[in-house]
Amino acid sequence: MKTTSLDKQTLLAIATSEGKQIDPIEFNGRLVIIGCGSVSQCLQPLLLKNLKMDFSKLTIIDMEDKRDNAKEILEAGATYVQIEITKENLGSVLGELVGEGDMIIDLAWNISTIDIIDWCQDNGVLFINTSIEVWEPYMPNNGLSAADDTIYARHVAFQEFKRRRTGGDTTAIIEHGANPGLVNHWVKRGLEEVSLRILETVPMLVERRQALEAAVEARDFAKMAMLTGTKVIHISERDTQKSGLPINYKEEFVNTWSVESFHQESVSVAELAWGTHERELPEDAIVHSHGPQNKIYLERMGMQTLANSWVPSGDIVGQITAHGEVFSISDHLTVKDGDKVEYRPSVYFVYKPADQALNCLAMQESLNYELPENTRVMNDEIVSGMDEVGVLLLGHDLNGWWVGSRLDIHETRSHVTGQNATTLQVAASAMSAMAYAIRHPQSGICTADDLDYKEILAVAEPFLGPCPSVQTDWKPECIRGQERADWLLQDFLVDDEDAFFASQAV
């Protein structure tokens, strides 16, 4: 069975960003953007074009002097403050810049999400970030056990904070980038479209039909996932962006987004959400002893844990990467009967990075898994390629369904100059969360799963290139031809580094 696709058999619906526009986002308060890295540098021109505000009320904070990367927005009236926010000075620094009704967009990687949201809730400040962070996340020998140093542990700690937090209902939207963020919304869109297509085309018992119709009517996505028979959800991503510059792989590390974060995810343990249909844990699997226990981790690096997946341009072999959306999607789609878990899908992020980033990753063993001194995010130097990121829903009556963004570098440059497709996908999502928070300022602490996906995507997708929603007949090779596949983790795992690194462009 050949599954390359975007052909007539699999392309059931496709949306393109061409010609789409959004209404100006109006904001009268003060705005602080923490961080002036690649995502912030991409968000700034988006705000200049789409945000209606007095830019003299906007402040950018970064621990380094990156004013040269913020020239346009500074010329529009914004202020740049060079300071490192720490646990000790967080309140005093932010208190001078924002107050009730104002907003913070946190794009830094080293500020505790719990501490900054706690302060924002106490002071009535709207808040958005793209991932759950802790103080000094990359500090070696932090004293944490392997289990406590996982993304899962961060989410459990955040859930506990949210439960005990009293007072304050100012909107705070966490983990709202591309993934996590956009992918959570694409899961909901996909489940709704799969449910409607099944109701239209698949014969079923009256009881199941009525239950699925009720789930669609109630927008109960967990019930939709269970009743459609969705067993596995991949966040599947293939980045084909390519630099035109020479790269010395022994002395530098390049990527299309934060090199430090990508490296940390690659050398950290593989994490995934464990579905109720799964049978046997991998030999090196560790089950968490606290929290919702919806995830496991494997005692091996993400870059050493490879799986088959699919994007509309074809099959991929990618690394299973620890990511926040794996926890939140799995938790959001859990169906319980009392305290007993009745249904939960397996969820994992299968990521094949840009080929030149793969080359850098291939050098890691010889470098003792340490980053070289020279690192950079590739932007202007990119000459071709796209970032194809979305969600792949598998195991239901229609076999597979993919929803996501296929944003190439040329369309990226029609929206923002000097950036790449990956950072635009994140920045567009952050801007959509900003628009949502302005319209709904009293929603409390939210994840992407708590928001109306149609409202978010209406703002984000005009910047994301073609956003197809497609049915696919793809299956991992070992179960192709099986009419009733089990869709187990072992069906997707591969022990083939050559396939992972096969497309390197040395």
C-alpha cells in the first residue's frame, strides 16, 4: 500500500491561508513581552501589523542586549529593558511595568510558570506563554530524580498549583505555541470532522449513533475520541527547511528554533501517553507513582527512541520527543466511570527535524551529548523547505486523519521577513491566544484544550499556509494489510537510525 499523499483519494478537505485576513486586535493596556529570542522576533512584526495599540505601552525584557533584533518595534515606540528576571526580583520588576488589565507574554525559557502566573493572578494581569517552565531548567546536577525531571512532573505540579490556587480569575493561557498549542486545537477539529464523517458514511448500531451525535452536539471531545474508536494520536512533524550556508557540524549546532530547547528535548528521556488499548509496557518503561498516571517514560533518550508516522508529504521516521501537549491532550481526552479510567488514547510526538539539525544531532555522541560553543537559529539563510506539523488521529473507522499546517519558507516571508516557518507557527499561535485573552479576560487559568478551537484558528491559520484536514489510509508497515489492526506502540517503534538520518544533507 502506497501512502505518499495529498492525492485525490486522501485529500478530503484543505484550507489555505491565501487571501485570509484577520480583524485588528485592539488592546488599550500595557503589554510586556519577556524574551527577545527567535519567537519574540517573529511575534513583534505580527503585532505591528495586526495589533491596534499605543506601542509606547509595550516593553520587551531580555537578560541580553538584543535591541538590534527589535529595531522596528522600538522605532514604533516600544521600550527595551535589559534585566534577568529571577525568583527574587520577579514581583518588583513586573510591578513597575504592568498592573490590573495589562498583559504579559512570556517567551523566555527560564522563568517558573507557576510563580509568574501566581503573581499575575494576584495583580489582575493577563498572561500567555508557550510552555510550562521552571527556574534554571538546564542546570546540571539539579538533584531531581529521573521521574521528577520529566515534562510529566512539571504538569502534575502545575495541576496541583491550579487546584490549590484561590482567588483571581484573570485569564492565563499556558502552553500556547505550535506544539503545544495549535496541535491541541487541531485534535479537536479532527475529532469533530472524523465524527461527522463517520456519522455520514459508516453504518452503526442505533445506540452508538445516538451517543456519537450527542457527543458532537455537546462538543465532548473525549467522548468523540472514544466513540469513533480513536486509539492513537501522533503529533507528527517534518521540517524540511534548508540553509544555504556551510555548516561545520563538529563546531556548531543549528536548528530552526531554540537550539538549547531542541537539544534538551532530544537528550531527555522519551515520554508518551499510554492508551487503554495498549497491552504490554516496553521493558524499559517507567510508570509514574503519582498524578493522573496518563504518561510513561522510557529509560532512553528521545533521540534514541524512533517511531514511524505520517504527514501529508509522506512517511516519516522521527524521534519520540517529550512535549507538553502529550500530557494535556491525553488528560483532556480521558473518559472515566467514577474513578476508573474507561478510555484514553496513546499520544506521542514523532518529530523529524530539519536535515541540518539532524546532522548536528548525529554528532552528539562524539561530543558526549554536550552542545558546542557555537549555536544559531537559521532564518535568512534558509533557501527552501517547509515545516509540516499537525496531528494524526489513528485507529477509528476511517483509519487515519491528519490536521495541521504546511507552511513553507516563501509564504513565511510574505508575512514576516528574516524569520522561518517554525517560528511563525509559534508566533501566530501566541498572537491568537493574545486575541482570545483580550476578548475573554476573566476565564481563569487555561490550557489550549479549554479554549474554543474555531475562535483560535480563525486568528492563527491565515498565517500558517495550507492547513489541510485529510483522511489517510496510512498504517505503520508491520500492520499494513490488516483489516482490524490493534494500533499498539510496538507497531510504530523502529530500531533504525539509518531511516532517521537517511535524508541528511551533509
